[in-house]
Amino acid sequence: MPTRRSDGAYLAKAEVVDNLRGLGTGQLDDSMNALVQAGVPIYVSGMSAKGRGVTDGDLERLGATFAMPAKLVDLTFENERVLVY
């Protein structure tokens, strides 16, 4: 898998979620399932996702939504958080 900026969008793809295990964090699918069950909204950069082949089906599985940069900036200011990707 390529490693470039904005590769976080790959984390929406089923084959990545199902096969990624972090050091000390466990299987990604366990964490993603917990987020989905808790009703946490998940947003994926639409522009990054398009360039990485993320589909509507990938997002549907996660209950996620494509978001454009303006939405991501709005969410950041609304929640007083810093994003690093």
C-alpha cells in the first residue's frame, strides 16, 4: 500500500480495515466496529477517498460520510480539536 499524505482515506476500505493490526492497538476492525456501535460519526475526505478508490459501499459498511474540506474545517472549529493526517 502506498504511503503518502492523506492515506488515512484508505482506512475506509474493507480490505484495509479487516487486515490492519497496530502495535499495541489491536485489530483496526475491532476499533472501527466499536465506533460504529457507539454511533460516532465518521467523515472521510471525499477528495482523498476518490483518489484512493474508496467507494460508497466502503462508507456504508462504516456508517461513514464523504466530506469536503470545508466540512472538515467546520468540524474542527466546532469541536476545538486539531487534526493531524
